[in-house]
Amino acid sequence: ATTVTSILSVDTITVRFAGLTALDNVSFEVADASVHAVIGPNGAGKSTLFNVISGVYSPDAGTVRFNGTDLTSRAPHAIARLGIARTFQNIALLNTESVEDNLLLGRHLLTRTGFVAAGLRLPRSRNEERRHRARVREIAAFVGLAERLDIPVGTLPYGDQKRVEIARALCLEPALLLLDEPAAGMNAHETAGLAHLVRDIRDELEIPILLIEHDMGLVMGIADRVSVLDFGRLIADGTPNQIQRDPEVQRAYLGV
Ligand code: ADP
Ligand code: MG
């Protein structure tokens, strides 16, 4: 038997909102070096799951462990510092600022001297800023935005804006990346490019990815493993092949 190392362990998580159980005793493991997709109909609890993992919500029951560290009830910035970066379902960038400045902001959690020192132009912070700018350029090149650094984010095509969001998350140098419906609103060409980028992040940067996605073609093409939520319950967990043949998944999707 082979041992698969898990980087994230979601263990019997329950989240209730007034009168509604958004997540009901959900457990699964994200293996290191993998793309793990979370799928399910609208309202299934996918974004709530991300909000629990990233510390936006604390669960009513259960624990989330990251490399063995219990994340439950830690603040979002503390979880980000531990190495979990995320993008949001709706783009959350500074539209009038350049790609470069958006990415530099993405690194602010890593800076030791912080913005106050940067404002005073202390020598140490100037060196730090140089290092950050160099790294931001590398990351922009990795996601295919090397030629777009000076352009205000709001004027970029939608697919490129999504790349900026992913790049900004990568600026945290994460050990795990959470992507919430990155292909939503993308055309077929942009979606194909995204699939390529997600694979490159896994294979070249060796960062595991937990991916919420509606586009089944994309999920089945790039995921190593798929977890299926329906009305807050985990109804299936397996390889893309197993998931596609699962009768309960077909029921949930076909509404039979
Ligand atoms: P998904 O991302 O799978 O579409 P969500 O996790 O956003 O689903 O939502 C799951 C359920 O929880 C939905 O019924 C949604 O209306 C509800 N919900 C999500 N966030 C909140 C909240 N902050 N307060 C109340 N209900 C919420
Ligand atoms: Mg959602």
C-alpha cells in the first residue's frame, strides 16, 4: 500500500446559519501535490467550506488541520501566514491600480518592516521592496502577465484579471492554494489557459490546489481527486472517473 501525505484534513465540519445547515459533518483529505476539486450545485456549501478553511467562519463542530496544525478558530491573516492563500468567487482587486501594485499588496503579509517603514524609506525596507518587486515580476511572468505589469487591473480582459488574482495569491508563497470558481465567466479559450496554469502551479511550483469549480470539463480534465457536496453533505469523494460513474452524483446533478 502507498501512503499519500495529506496537507489538509477537513474533519467532521458542521456550519449552521439561522435555520440552515450549510455544511453537515463534512470530512475529506487533500493530498499533497494534487489538484483537489470541490463540486456541487449552487448553495451546496462550497464557498462556506472555503470560508471555514481560511478562517472567515468558525465551524459549529469539527476541525481543520493544515500540515498537522489545527486551524480551527484562527484568524484569516494568521491562516494566510501559515501558508494558505485563496481567491474569491468575485474578483477582489484594486481596479485603478496597476498589476504590479496589486501584486505588491499581495506580499504585504510577508513584509517584516511593513508600510510604516516603507513610508519612511528606511534602507532595510528599500532592500526589501527591491526583493519584493523582483519576486512580483517572476510571479507575473509565471502566470503570463509579464507584459501587463503597468496596466490598471480594471482595464484588463476578464481572464487576465482572474490571472492577477491567482498571481496575488501566489505572492504569499503559499503551501496550499484555494481557488473559488476561477473559470466562472471565462470563455473557452480563457478556460483552457486556466487549466494549463493550474497544472503548472501543481507541477512546477509544487503547490497543491483546492479548487471549487462548476465547469465539469475543466474539473474532470485537471483534478486528481473530486469531492461532491449537495445540500451541505459530502455525497461522493473519489477520482474523476469514480465521480462521473457515481449514481448519487448523477442524481444530484440531474435532479432525478
Ligand atoms: P455554494 O458556494 O456551494 O454555492 P455557499 O457555501 O455560498 O454555497 O452557501 C451554502 C448555503 O449557505 C446557501 O444556502 C447560502 O445561502 C447559505 N449561506 C452562505 N453564507 C451565509 C451567511 N453568511 N449567512 C447565512 N446563510 C449563508
Ligand atoms: Mg460559492
